Amino acid sequence: MTRVRYLRPMRSRGLSFSDAVKLLDGDPRWVSRLDTAGGVVAGTVTIGSAGTVDFFALRDEVVRWGRAAAGVWRDRVHRLGRFDRTERLMAAHTVIVLVAFYEALDAWAASRGARLDAAELSAAEQAAIAAGSPPAHSYEGMVAQLANTPAPYPTPVRPVESVEDEVGAYCREMGRFVAEFLNGLRVFEYIDLLHGLNTIRDDAVRRYRAAYRRLAAEIPEFRLWIEITDAQATRMLVREVITAQHTAVDATLAGLARIHEARMAKPILNAADVPGDLRLPTLRDGYQEPAGKSAVAGPASLPATERWWAEEGRPVPAVQDFLVAMLTTPRVTDQPIVVLGQPGSGKSVLTRVLAARLAGSDFLPVRVELRSVRADAPVAKQIEEALLRQLGETVTWPEVVRRAQPALPVVMMDGFDELLQATGQNWAGYLEQLQDFQEQQAALGRPLAVLVTSRTVVADRARFPTGTPVVRLEPFADDQVARWLAVWNELNEPGLTRRGLSTLPVAVALRHRELAGQPLLLLLLAIYDSRANNLQHGAGGLERVELYENLFADFFERQVDKFGARLGTEEREAEVAAEWRRLCAVAIAMHNRGRDVILEPELEQDAGRLLSEEDRTLPGAEGRPLGIGQLLVGRFFFVHESQATRDTGGGFVRSFEFLHATFGEFLAARQIVNAMVELAEVRALLPRRVGTTLDAGFFHTLTSFATVARRAPLWEFCRGMIARLDPGTRRRCRDLVLELLPDAGLPHPTWSSGGYEPVRHTMAQRQASFTANLICLAVLLNDGPVDAEELVGEPAAVNWRRFALLCMGQLQPEDARRLWQSLRVEWDLVAVPPRLRIRVEDGSEVALYGSLPWPPEDRPRIAPGDDLIVPSETATGRLIRKSAFSQTGIDARELFYALAPFWREFGDITFRPDGEWDSDLRTLLGLLFEAHRTRENALEIALDPERAEVYISLLERARDTLTATLNSPTAI
């Protein structure tokens, strides 16, 4: 039976005062008395027994002890292991919170002539408590708050102001329980402590802040928890915190540390994957610390969305330092920390560098590449498999932890997205599995921290336990790009100079920020420029289409030269063209499915339809077609391969995605535009071939599952590529799409590729996609607005409405939305008769009357200045543009909502029955908002006494209501 997972409350590692005193070796006699007091709420001690505890005398001892203990805490934690050290630091923090509260309480009471010493219980009051009579209830609450309620504590994921607010709230709640009890005692009956709670709270926070700073001067963790926003200060503190304290004497663990360290001396990329004359920096020299954002996630969070990060994210100047700071906090052993980032942002490299940094200190870093272990194995087995691959020997997890004591294990599960993408299974509960594993290990005396990396875009496919710390890697800033290029240029300047070339300037790289912001893609730009300084020669005038064309062409030429050195000129050119088609096929397979990730079996299926057998055969492959995985080997700059191992012994499963989403969109656009150009050339030759018909099957395959307007980069790439076509080619392509449009919805049994079906779509869905793409291409191919009659025939208004409603009803929601946002549909009301025209959306202001779905024979009379003009990207502008695209009031929800008060009064919009374009609503609104321009309307109303009387009544009623509201004493 499948176990149903319910949302569970967040576990808390905050310490109560009783716990803190025990951890910090308080006097055993009053530790026992605290236990007695705390047992009241737990039900293990009766109120009568607790009443024998002189609570206020005990409080006085606790405060004196807390003040004295602060001076020796540094020495007590100095030689402890990481977990024990963190526990005692948290205990120390709890003590300073409680001491700050009672000092503030004492000060407030003293200012009013009272002393808490006077609150010692009389014999009669102790007897009342023992009997369960008042003030027994208030006493129980006060005891519970002190003995059992965990105090707030700082973490790097929250600003210090937030922690101080929580401390203030905690102290105020403490004060409320104390006040309820004291107000029940005779000696305090004339002092109203409840009215002083805010003053006590503020004073307690001030005392806490001062005590915290004194501790921070002695203990680096206390500074690290609150100074994470200061990058330089944080870096120095991190060095102090992770200074080696426990030398690994175990040979196995020492080997693991050497492996982590050895990786830092390796190049940032396999040297075989770059031209031979280039030098690659090592990971130690070339790694640049990424900045990021941190937040706290839960089951309802949306960390895959920009909006969530804009609302919840907090800047982190150095992610690795932030993670080290998190590893020193108490809750790090309660739940995993999640690191998100885009492909190529450096998530895996971050874990390698962090592992090397932690090795040899009081942490035990263990990296687990999830692509290399069995996906559905228990967590402990996944860790053991990773250790086997790294160490070459079998060790059990409990054995490793025992050998490493007292170091805190830090397990880095790298590539959670690999599980999600490669297997196609539901791994939504994986983070909860990791949390369960942490809970189980802590119960067995083996606490550990867990760090998980994943791509941001798949984060919505995981359930985040309540309170999960999340970090998102941000693209490189200008200074990070500059530092990376300084390392690269220093290494390669001699070789470039020998070839008469220059190093890559920072300003040139920053012109292509969407690529330069990701470490691996910045390396791609540097390698591309190193060939002939092409990036520098095109600076200032290199459009994105041209840049991408050159990047791919340069890489394909390198690939062909690398594996096909003996090819002749024509063979080399043919193989470069085949490389283009192979990667374009991958892009189309993803585009047709509407996904950024595709499984290997899906890609294999599509390759048989999108590529010829010749294109699936590489030079030197003995003439045998290769699998798509083999064809994509070595294309790491453009395609990222995710992998997961099956537990059934069936090998591994893989999925593929482009390293940057715009790579796939560029290639899909290129394939679609090239197929259109090639088909137009074939069509131009058809009249010379008697009895031949046009086969648009392959073009239909590319354009009948998704629209070119689906994503802004895809649309812009298509637009840019079409703009580069010569006039003759553009004219032939335009003739082609206009010829295909009338029969776009009809079956074409003679067309090839009819059996290709990457996703199950109805004929209506495919008709909508194909027709929408033809119209989009026709508009892009035209030099200006296109008359709707050319696209859909007469009657243009009716036929366009049919097309628009087909798209709105049959396209995927994202395709439909992007379609009406990409095209501007507008009536030319000056023309006789009015003409409906379509052009590329240019962001210009929207005219209301030109957008409304007027019948051509019944256009309104528009007086000069009477039209409504609104910005296109306002809510009103978008509503009007959407209505204009569909040429119907299909989505008038907002207008209906606004009209509700009018309908309640009039019952209808009340257009004039004589066919004139007039209505009570329009006239009334005109009188309200445009009185200086509605004199003509006012005159008409005067000639209609009944209408005038209704309007006067409404306006007077509105005036009286507003006047009464403004004169009300409660008006703001």
C-alpha cells in the first residue's frame, strides 16, 4: 500500500533554558530544580511538587550564573567537534536571551520601586499552587515558558533584524506569563506589569544585542551568522571557522581528502575538448565565487519562479561562504540545504570546491554524483556507492562516520535534476527522504548535514519541507567576469600574441551578457574569440543571430577537423552541414514537445524522422547509423546530458537539454526558416516540371506542433533570420506561405512525414499551430502591415475571427498568449471601406476604436480627439490588444466586473434603439470625467427630461455619499 505523505510541522532545534544549562554544565543542584519545574507541563511532575521550587530564588541564581559563564564559553567550545560545538554555542545563545530578559525585567521593576526578590513565594501561596488553586495556572504557564520553550536563534538565511524581532516577541511573551503570575501575588497587586511589556521587550533586545556582540568578539560563529551580507568580513570568518582542528589519521578518510584536493589542481575542463594551443586554468585558479540569493522555502513555495525570488530572496554576496556559515548552525542536521542554478552556472563545481575547502577541518565532505548511483537506492546506499567509486573500496556509511568522529559529515547530493529528468519518474518526495535520513541518523548518534544541487527550472517538481534553506546562484556580475578573464588572458596571452591575436577585453564579453554571465558559456566565448578574434571584430555590430551562427559554425568546424582530419574540402563542408542538421533535430524534437528536456528514447524516435540515415552516420563509423547519444558526445558546450542509473541492472537512462535555452530556440528557428527557404526554392522550380506537386510534409512536421511565437527568443530569432534574407528569397517565401494558407486545415495524404507524431495532438490542434505559424511567417516576411484579406480571404473580419478563435481554443495556453502578444491587429478606419491589418507588435500605443471588432459596414463616427489611446503594456492595453486579436469580446471579465454597479441600477448597457452609437453608461461617465468636453451630450440630455432627471439623481446621490464619508470622524 502506498504511504500518503502529509505536510508535517517543522522540527525545531532551538534549545530551552533547561537544555542550555545542562549543555553548559550548570550547577547540578539547580539543574535538577529546573527539571522539576519543566516537568509540570510535560506531565511528569505535579504542580504540587513544582510548588516546592523557590522559582524566583532559582531565577536569581540562573542570572548570576549566566553572567559569569559568558566569560569562559570560548574555552569550553574550543576543542569540541563541529556538532557538539554548535550545540553548545546555541545553548550559550539561549542563555544570553534569558539573561537579557530578566535583566530588563529587573530594571523595569526597580524603576517602579519593586524588586523581584520580593516575589519569593509565601507558604500560603505555595500551598495554593500545590492545591491547584489560583495562581497555579499562571505559575504553570510561566514555568513552561522558561523551562521548555526554545529561544529564537540566528541563522545566515535571515537578516539580523528579523532575529532581533523574534527575540523581542519571545521576551514579550515571557513577560506576559510572568506578569500574569505576579499580578496574582499580594506583593505585586499595585503594579500593572502588563502595561510595561513593550518597554521590557525593547530593553531586553538592547541588552541581548550588546551581549551578542560581546560573544561575537570571542567566537567566530556568532559573527558569521549575522555578517553574511559583508563578503569580505564573511570570507575572513569562514577561514577561522574551518581552520583544521581535527587531522584525519584514518587512511581511508585521508584518501578522500586527497581526492577532493587533487581535483582543485585539474583544469576547469577536459583539455582534450579545447584547441591544443589554448591553456586552461586549474579549478583552484579559475574558480570564481558566485553571488546568489537565499530564502526559506516550504511546501507552498515556488522557487522555480522569478516572482518568488523577487519577493522572498535576500542577496548573498558569496554563496560558498554562506553555505559554510549555514553548516555551523544548529538546524543544519535537521533538513537539507538546496542550491539552485541554471545549466552551466557552476553548481557541480561549487560542490567540488566546497568539498576541498572543508576537507581536513571539523567537517567530513562527501560528494555524491546522483547520475552515477542507483536512482531508487536508499540514501545510505547512494552514499556508499559514491564512496566506492571515489575510494575504490567498500565502506559502510556508519563505519565512515565512526572513523571521522568528531567531524560533522556533509553529504553533497549533486544533480537532483538528473533524477527528475533522466528517469522521468516522480521524485517529488526526495527532499523529504533526505530529511527522514537525517532524522534517523541523528537518532542513532550520527548527525549529518545534507546539501542538494538542482537546476532552478525543475525546483517546482519537488516538495520542500517547511523551513528549507534555499540558495540560487546568480549570473556573474561585471567584476566576476573581469576576474575570470584576467586569469584566462594571463594564461593565453603568449600563445595569442604568437598568432598575432589579442586577449579578450572585458567590455567585449559583456556585450553578450546572457552568455558571459554563466561560467561555462563565458569559456565558450573566450575559446571562440581565441580562433581569430571574431568576437572583437564584430563588437558593436554583431547581432545575436550572427553571434550564435558564428559560435555554432566555429564549434562544428572544430569538431569536424578534430575527428575528420583527412576529409577533403567538399566532404568537410558536407559534414559541417550534417552537424548543423543533427543539433537542429534535437532542438526541433524539444520544440515540438514544448519542453526544454527530452529523454533519450524520445530523441531516438524523432531522429529517425528528422534525420536521414546518412546524417546519423559519423565519419569512421563503418557506415552504421549511430544512436543519438553517440551523436551528441562532445557537444557539452551546447547540450547538457543528464544521467541516472537503474536499480534493475538495465544500465542507465539519459536525457538531454541545451546548456542555454536560447541555443535550442536559435537552432529551432534556423531549422524552420531554412526549411521554408528550401521549400520556396522547390516551389519556384515546380512550374517547369509537369505533373509534379509540392510536398510540404517536412515543413509541416516542423510547424504543426508549436508556434514560433511561443517564446520571445524564438520569435526574435525567426524575425532576425528572415530580415537577413535577400529580397528575392523573401518574396518567394512569402508567396509560398500565402499559397499554403488556404488549405492549411485540409488533409494532405501525399505529403511525406505524415506518420511523425512526437505528441498526441488532434487535427484541430495541428491545424491551429500550422495556420498560426504560416500567418506569423507571412507577417514577418512583409515589409509592413499585412491586409487580413491576403491571409484569410474575404470576408476578412469573419475569417480572421474564425482563425483567432481556433488558435485561442486549440493552441496550448502559452502559444495562444504569446501569439496575440506578438501580433498587432488593428482596423484602418480611415480607409474606405475600413481594412483589418496585421503587423508585428511594436509596443506602440493602442487605439481603442481601431481595436474593437467593428463590422466593416458599420464603423463608428469618431470626433477628433475622441478616441482612447493607452500604452500597450498596461492592463487596459493588453486587454484591448487581446480583444483586437480575437475580434470579439471573448475575455471581458474585467469590464463586466466594472459594469456591475451600472447594471444593478439600469439593468442593461442601454444602447439607443435608433442604432446610434450611444449609451447611458457612456454619457454618464462622460459627465463625470469629461464635463468640459460633453456640452453637446448635456444639451441632448436636457432635451430628454426623463434621462436628465435620472442622471441628476445619480450624481447628487454620489455627491451626498462622498460628502458624508469625508465629514465622518472615522474618515482617514
